Amino acid sequence: MALVAFASSKGSPGATTAALAIGALWPRPVVVAECDTAGSDIAIRMPALDGGVLDADRGLVTLAAAGRRGLRSDLLLSHTQQVIGGLDVLVGLRVPEQAAGIGNMWPQLGSIFDGLQGYDVLADLGRCGAQTPQNALMRSARLLVMVCDTEPSSVVHLRERINVLARDLDPANPHGVPIAVMVVADPKKKREAVREVFAALDQMDVPISYKWVLAWDPQGAQIFAGAVTGRPDRTALVRSARQVAGDLSRAVAPFFVPADQPYDAWPQQEAEGEWHMQVEPQPWQQPHLAESEGRPAGQPADSVPPPPPPPPPPEHDEAGPPTEPRHYYHAASPEDDQQGVRHD
Ligand SMILES: Nc1ncnc2c1ncn2[C@@H]1O[C@H](COP(=O)(O)OP(=O)(O)OP(=O)(O)O)[C@@H](O)[C@H]1O
Ligand SMILES: [Mg+2]
């Protein structure tokens, strides 16, 4: 139950690849949700768990359709699929025109992703410009990760986008959404360039909570384009992604709630003040309120989803929600762990 949003400002720096790689190495159950209005790449690139083809029509669109009368977190797992390696994904739009069907549901999608008990959600928002509707999802995130490369023009655009987004996300405020930056770069050849990017970020008024490097590694990236060969755990990309996944998952750990924990045990108080929390808890975070009134004060009745039943086990796993991820990318030796790249 922690939504992490990945986005870029311009170009294709590797946001989808990063979300898949980090998701594959995530230490808790996780769903990678493709929310890029430019259309799905995962359905095209990644084989299904059984080596077949993913269903490009099952995912974000079917979830939004099923949630027309009230979008709830427990609906999400009925619309996910597993890619090779066992990672759960919510496939995005088959064509950009389908974004119209999502309409004004983006903020609700953010809320249900963040409210999914027993799972974290990594949402790939793709390129986020001034008008992209998926920006609305960021407000529900526990962390926004902006992905960029080391090109000076990319960094200029990144800084501009962060400045604009910060007006809404208010990352300096404990109730706002913190912002991190992940630079995709060759860890050896681009060391100086990465340092310059970080120096440029340090000069900003907007606080950048975390700065990471993900290895530019064409061979490793092929794994997340569906060509799984050799030893994925030995590639520079997977090694660096393991470092980032560890840091990132620890950063949002206070917001993860195990699947079998009752709603009223969710760590609102514990987390409050320690980091950011939504000022108004959502209906599914307030069972007493949802049951008695069905809506928080001030919210019109017709915009309220029905009170949430306890989340059922995911349909694709009869044994109940997984307690540990089952991805083969984890099969690294301890020495490999030492070779990842991180710049704080
Ligand atoms: N770390 C990496 N090392 C090498 N190649 C990479 C890496 N990340 C991505 N790539 C390659 O760069 C291309 C774009 O990657 P990807 O689709 O992940 O970018 P993106 O930021 O999601 O782009 P878009 O905004 O167009 O969706 C792909 O061919 C991918 O294989
Ligand atoms: Mg992408």
C-alpha cells in the first residue's frame, strides 16, 4: 500500500524499463501499473508468465470500466497479469485514444493504487507534460521518481518540469509528495556527467529527496524488452536496479500494510508527522466512516465509492496474497550486491 510514481519530462530516458526492473526486484509484493497515455509498451514487449502473449485489452481500461460505479482497491488484482519472471503488471492503454475512457478517474486511480492492501504499486506515468491527465495520479503517490538521462537539454527540461510539478505536489511540506530523481547513465563512462546532473539538482529551490543512478546497459535492458537470456542478475542494469529497489522500498516502507492486517490497524498515526500523509484520509482508510456515512465530510454522495469489503485474495493466486515476490532476478550472489551503483 504505497504508490510510487515514475515519470519523465522529455525523450525516452528509460522510465518503463526502470519501473519493470525495480518492480522485478522489489522486496514486497508489488504491481507495476502502466499509466502512460501514449499507450502500452509492456503488452508489446513482455511475454506472459507462461511465455505466451499478454492480453493487451485487460488492464487499466478494464479496471476503469469495472470501477465506473465506484473504483475500489480490491478490484485492481482482477485486472493484472503476470509477465515472465512472475511480476504482476497492470497493462496500460492499447492505443492513446482509450485515455478518453478513463476520463476524470485518474485521481481515483491514484487513491486505489495507494490503498491496495498487501501490495505496493509502481505506476509508470510516462512523459508528463503540462496537460497530461495522468499527472493527477501523482498527488496520491508516496514518492514521485523523475527519470532522466545526462543530456544537458534533458536536465534543463527536468528542472523546469520539477519546478512546475512542485507547485502542486509541495514536496517541502510533510503533507506533500516528495520528489526523487533517477538518472539512467553508464556508471563508468558518465560518472562526471552524473555528478553534474546532481549538482544542477542541488541548486534548485525544490528539495530532491533522493538521487539515484540506474545503469545504462543495453544488454540488461533487453531483459525488460522481453529477451530474457543468460544471467539477468549479473547485468549492470539488474545490479543497479537492486540497489535502487532496496532504497526506494525502504523509503516507502512505512506505508506498506500487510494483506491480512485489518483496515483500522493501518499506520496513519504512526506515519503522520514522520513523513507526508493525505490530510483527509480516504474512505477505505476509515472503516467506521465508510460504514456509518459512506463518505468523508464535505464529499458529495454521488462521488463516493461503496464501502469497501475486506479485500479478497487475488484471483490469479488461490493460495492467497503472496508474502514474498517470486522473481528469478533475485538469484544474485552477495558479491553482485556490492557492484550496484548508487549516488546519494
Ligand atoms: N537502462 C537502460 N540501458 C539501456 N537501454 C535502455 C535502458 N532503459 C531503457 N533502455 C532502452 O531505451 C528505449 C526506451 O526505453 P523505455 O521504453 O524504458 O523508455 P521510456 O522513458 O519509458 O520511454 P517512453 O516515454 O517513450 O515510454 C528502449 O529501447 C529500452 O530498451
Ligand atoms: Mg515508457
